[in-house]
Amino acid sequence: SCLAVDVSQVFLTKGPWALAAAAEYRRLSLEGQSTVSAQATRALITPLDLGLRLILQRGTFWPYISAGPVFCQYEERSSLQDTVGYTTGFSLQAGLYWGPASFQILKAKVYVKWTRAVAEENGLKVNLGGVELGAGLALGFSLI
């Protein structure tokens, strides 16, 4: 299962361009078998992405790109061994907001994200990132 919350605040605009500070929190929960022993295991990964988002606000389609650091906590529970840790990394994202210009409060969002966050436990390195494709709804309002 996955829960995601993404917030951003535009702090600079110039013509159709906007620069925003962005934060995205996700909670990914998985159940399955351990890759080493094939025993039942549960994994929880909770990355927090921070970054800058450059948005082209023109018409009904608003493309954007963003980049920044990732702070990732992970845990794996099994009868063999419990593992809990923390690592950092980097993410790049490109996406598109879509919605009628007359209704600014709600937009559809699609994106592709690449993340690299390598954790090392007991001499084994694991990239907790990868490529992510996503879609959702974005509610727009100003905090300032």
C-alpha cells in the first residue's frame, strides 16, 4: 500500500514561470518473502523528498521539473532478523498539471520520478529508489 502527500509553495514568478519549494512524503508498505531466505517479511519505506520545482504556468497544461534531496527511513521485519535504518539520496521529477484555467483550485497531475537512495546493511547495498510513475489530484491554494 502507498500513501503520498505532496505540498509546494510558489515563492517567485516571472511571466509564465513559477519557482516553488516542494516537499513530498510517502509511506510504502510491502508484505512478501525475504530475498535471502524466502521467509515471510514486512517492509516499510518512508521517503521525504525536498526540492525546488520549476513550473511553466501557461494555458491548461502546466509542465514542471523538480530536483532535490531525499531522506529515507526503512525497516524490514521478519522472523530471521529485523532491520531498521536511514539513508539519504537525490531525486529528479518531471510532470504535468492539467486543469481548466477558470478552476485553479483542482488539477490532475501525472509525473515520472527517478530516485537514488542507497542503504547498506551487513555489507549488502540496496537502492531504495528507482523509477516511479504516478498520477493524482492536486488541490491548489496559497498559504501566503
